[in-house]
Amino acid sequence: MLLSESITSMFTRMTTITNSFDALGRIYINAKIISKILRSLQKLEKQK
């Protein structure tokens, strides 16, 4: 997640990336995507 990015735009960006992986045959389950989002939020919090 970028410092100036809202959670909504980050989720939209992550969904776009996930859909691109889907088109290439790589499938992610929602739990794995959410885990990656939460991990990025933890890193953002540590930067502040």
C-alpha cells in the first residue's frame, strides 16, 4: 500500500492484479488476498 493511497483504491488495485493473475491461469483464494492486504497494512503502520 502506498502512503497516500486509500484502502478502497488499494483494494481496487489488488483486485485488478488478482484478475490479471486469473487470466494467466494463476488463481488466488480470497483468504490469501486478504492476508497479503493485512500484511501490507502492518508494514505501513510500522513506517509511520
